[in-house]
Amino acid sequence: MKKNLQSVAASLSAVAAQLPTQHVQPAAAARPVPVEASASTELVVQFSFGLRKSQRRELQRLAADADMTMRAFILSALKERGLTVTEEDLLDLRRKG
């Protein structure tokens, strides 16, 4: 059975409305930044990868249990493996209020 694009977009809109958002710079504005740049002046770029639905739910639960956003939870895990992560990187960037 084929779905039309409008019904798919409507279905995804409901799911997207429940997901946390991040304040990021548009991809078109992304430019290479020297390594010496401070974290506060370096552009933020989007990065995504796929997870099974059950893994996504588990990640969400683990992050909530740690009182962290999923972004902060993932960055903390990567920090443990050697990625340079600042306290500023771990801030909750979602809009408040």
C-alpha cells in the first residue's frame, strides 16, 4: 500500500513535536573553524546517526535517569573515550518557557 507524502509528513510532524530541539547554526552557515577557537565561538554543526527504536528509547531513559539531555549524555560518554568536551557543551540548549 502506498502512502502519499502529505500523510507521511503529518505522521512525522506529530513525532517531531515530541522531540527535544537544539539551537544550532544552519548547515549553510557552517565554516571550518581553527582548532584554537574557544567552544563558545565555534559553530555547531548537525550530526546524526541511526538507532533501533528500542535503543532510542533506552538512550532516552538512561539520559532521563542521569537528569541529562540525550545530547549531553552522548557527549559525556564520548568524553570518557577521549573527545574534548567542555562544560558549555553539556548545557541544555532547549528553549525554556
